[in-house]
Amino acid sequence: MAKSTKKSYNELSYAELVTQRDELKKKYMDLRFQMVISHVDNPMQKRTMRREIARLNTFIQQKKDAEANK
């Protein structure tokens, strides 16, 4: 799973990465609220989403650095 995700993130542009990160952050906030209000089927989903956001942030930073070095 991680290799295919990493490969697909490499192919995305900077704007697409930022958009995907923002969508994932919104889903993460919704999940947090849902965990407080009611029962969640998969509590490990919170950790997975947090790591996915961090992974996206890493790719965004790499794209920024690549543009700055050009």
C-alpha cells in the first residue's frame, strides 16, 4: 500500500497535493468530532489519517524545495 501511495504522490502537482491534504485534514477533523460524539468502528483510522497528512506535508515540502532550487 505504501509504495503505491508514494508513487501516486510523486506524480501529483503541488496544487493537487495541497488540495488533497486539505481534504484529508477536513476528514480528520470530522473523524475526531465523531469519536467524541459517538462510537467509531475503526479507531485506528485516526492514526492512519494523521500519518497520511504528514506524508502529504513531506511531499509538499519536497516540491517547495525543488522549486526553490531551480
